[in-house]
Amino acid sequence: MMRAKLFKTLLSALVLLLSVSAANAALKVHVDKELIPIDAFYKGGSLTINGSVDSNSDVIVKITSPIENESFMVKAKFYHLFWMNKDKVDIKKVNSVYMLYSSNDIDRILSDNEKSKYLLGYDAIRQSVGINGGSDKDTLFSEFIKVKEAGKLYSASEGNKVILIPSTKGKNSFWLTVKMPYQVPIGSYNIEVYAVSNKMVIEKAFDEVKIEPVGVVSQISDMSMTHGGLYGLLAIIIALATGYMVTPMLGIAKKIVFAIITAPKRILDNIGGQQLSAIPLLKETNNIQKGERNA
Amino acid sequence: MNIYLPVAHTSINLIVMLSIGIGIGMLSGLFGVGGGFLITPVLMMFGIPPTVAAASGANQMVAASTSATLTHWKLGNVDMKMGVYLLIGSFLGGGLGVQAVKILNSMGNIDFVIKLTYVLLPFTVGGLMLGETLKKKKPAVDHVPPRKSAFSKLMETLPFQMEFVKSGVRHSIILPVGIGILVGVLAAIMGVGGGFIMVPIMLYILKMPMRVIIGTSVFQILFTVIEVTFLQSYTNHTVDFVLALVMLIGSSVGAYVGTIFSTRLNTEQLKVLLALLILSVGFKILFELMSEPTLLLAYSAGGK
């Protein structure tokens, strides 16, 4: 009996503790979707991240692909004539996709230490990656960023992208809409949201979004990679059938277009023909009427 | 309206791609070439990776050359015997070319090789065509019977000489097989059927009559591009048949319109225009290769 009472008391204390801690969690995040589907008409997707944060805090949102190693070729002039790929460079421990948004200028709201700790900003990435090959590492890194930005895979906003809306009870709502360009490859992406105050990260929250092909896009993409031979045969059969049908179909299309173009003329001719054929009838009627009058 | 290409992994504007297809089809209808050599560079300009552009270009050529082969077959313009020997060569060449693409891709220089072939060949073929057309315009001074070139004499000494009745010529089978290998390699690297190389070769080297040249060329091209499409799908996984389908619908309509217009234009003027077009493609790619790129890094094949 005593044990049961003690257990009940402990349970209620735990529930109370959890509810208090939840109430204290200033940063609350909601992502509007878990999956961005790539369908036949895909031209990129959008993602809305919103939530609430303490009124004296700023918000930073980072969207990244998992860390991996990437290889690049450095272009150089070949015999002082043509530009071609020459030396290989490996960039180790880097995100293939990196997007950074904030409610204010990151350099103003966060210290360098914190930026390095949480990999926020290109300078922080430069410190964390390893570059194998090539001599001038800083130039290579800036070229790496150029390639990524040109491919719309990297972006670091100057601030004010995350909109803060004053709310009640010492809280601010925040809102961010992210355009995920079609160049962002299929995969799983981490969404990290940081609440920042006094140049320090005071709280963080995580979520995830996937970009995956669905339906016919998924089937074709999978088939081309896993059953290349069958895919090739199908591609050939479709092309052969199209080539076989295209000439007769264009012939039919030509007849239809010709029929449409000449339709008004034919209608006019028909009307004219009917009027002409009506003339003898009129003449005949007139003759009958004249004959009746003469009689 | 955009559509997503499942192999190229890129999104394209359907109307723009159809218009490009129609434009290229019109040019091929006007000039009597397959248009493959125009499709690959144009697709590259629109952000399609060169390997996917070349492989999908070959797939598109399957449809275009099926239609042309059927028409020429009905007219009796196909020299089957010559076509089969050219095919043997182009099958070998296609296989070699696909392997070359695989090796160059792993070395990271396939883009450079594709672009370089698009500089060298247009300059050679376009230059030759322009030269021939302009030469014809000059009045003949006197009628001297043509002398056999050293090349012709050398070809006559080759073994396995054979009579090709339909074309009315006699050659060693080594010649069409060798030419086939060259065209097969180019088909795999450039994504072209090889018509713009094959036609001048048949005319100036094999000395075939023009009536049979086009029919035999498209017959041989059909089988070459079928082989290249299959091997590119199987080996390199670079055929995007959605892209090929969009391009071939546009180019079929364009080719039909182009053919109608071609009957109303002067043939010699058309040849000069085609030569200038081929040369301009070459100049554009040459300029790209020689000027400093905006991005000094490029993804390495399988770069992750």
C-alpha cells in the first residue's frame, strides 16, 4: 500500500517535471513537410519552417546534407591553348548541400567561436574541411564555394531571411520559407534551428526532410541504374515505334491542317452552290406564276 | 511548363525543349542531315550533362533514322551489301567508343573530349563542304579527265576487293569496315548518327552515287545508334529517354516542315548555309574551350 502511494507520488512528480521543462523550452519548431516529392513536373520544392522563440533571441536555420568527401578536377590551360580538367582535388568532410538563413546578420549576432562550433557560415566550413591536392587551399576553397553556389547547392543569407513576428508572453514567432531548387539532389537533409542570444547559441532543435523521386520518375530513374540493359531496350523500342509512326501521323496532321485551312472556302463554295442551284427553281416558279396569270 | 528528367536529374522547360527540337528538325529537314551534331551541343548549352546529352542524342536519332530508312527502303535507295559492311565496322566502333567514354569519364576529361570533337569535325567537314561548293562556282578552264589520286591507287591495292552492284563501285571490304569503325566511335562520343561524316566519305572516298548515299547512310546510322543507345544504357546509364522523346517529337515536326521548305530553295545555297552552320557550331565550342572558364573547379566523375 505504501509502495503504491510512493510510486504514485513519484509518477506525478515526473509528469510535473516534464511539463515544466516543456514549458521552459523556449524554441519550438515546426516544419511543414517531411518529404519533397520529385514528380514528372518537378521544378524544385519549397519548405516552410516556423515556430516560436524567446523575444530577446535571434534565429538561425541551417539545412545540410550529411557530411561526405567530394572530388573535383581543377581546370588549367593545356599547352597555352585549351582549358581542360587537370589535377584532382579531394575536399574531405564537407556537406554537398549547405543553406544558411538567419533573422539578423550572423557576424553581428554570433561569436566566431560559436560559428566554428556549430559550423555556421563559410568561414566555419573552411576551418573544418580538409583539402587534399592543389597548393593554394584558400583559392581552392573559394572556387569550391563558387561551384556550389553556381549549382544552387550552397547559400548563406546576409540575414533578415528568417522573419521574426512579436507575439505574446515574451515570445516571438519566426517564419522561414526555403526554396529548394531542382538542382538539390535526391537525399535526406538535416534541418537545424538555433536560438541565439548574447552572441551565444542558447538552444537548438532538429528536424529532417527528404527529397525523393516518386511515381514514374522513381521507376525510370531506378530502372536506368539497376536494369540498364532492359532500360536501353525499352528506350530503343519506344524510339523505333515513334520513328515508324511519325511519318504517317504527320501525314494525317497535314490533312487535318489542310482541311481546317480550306474549310471556310469550302463552306462558302457550298453556300454559293446552293444559291446557284436555287436559281433555276426560282425561274421555274416565276414561269408557273406568269403562266397562271396569262391563263 | 517544366518536366523533370529522371536520368539527367534536371528540370527543363517543355515548351523551350520542343521549340529547340522543332528548330533542329527544321534545319535537318532543310539540309538533309540527321541533326544529331546540333542536338548534343544545344542540350549542353541548356545544362544537360555532356554524357547524358550525347547518349540521349543517339536515342533520339533511332526514331529519326527509322523514319528516314523506311522512306528510302521503299524508294530502293539502300545498298544493303555496302550497308552491312559499314555496319560491321560501326558496331565495332560503337563498342570501342562506349568503352572510351567510360575510361575518359573516370579520368574526368570526357567533357573536354566531347567538346574537342565538336571543334575538329565541324571544321573539317564544314570547311570541305564550303570549299567544294565554292570550287564548283568557278568556271572550268578545260576538260581534263580526272586523274586517280594516290589514295585511290592505295585503296585498289588492298585485299578482299568486291563489287557493289547497286552503287556501281568496286572496293576492298576493309574500306567500308574501317569507315564504319570511325563513324561508330564518333557516334558514341558525340551522340551523332554520323551522317554529316558518312555522306562526304561515301561521296568522295567510296565514289557512290548520291541517290544511294543517303539511303545507305541512314540505314547504317539506324543500326549504329541502336547499338550505341543500348551500350550507353547498359554501361554508362546515361540515356534519358524522356529527354530523347521530347526532342524527337519536336524534331520530327520540324524536319517535316523543313523538308517542305527545302524543295523551294536553291541546293547550292543550302550547302553553303549548312557549311556555315557547321562551322559556327565549331567556332562557338572552340571559343568556349579557349576562354577562361568562370568556374575553375569541375566535379570529378563519381566525385563523392
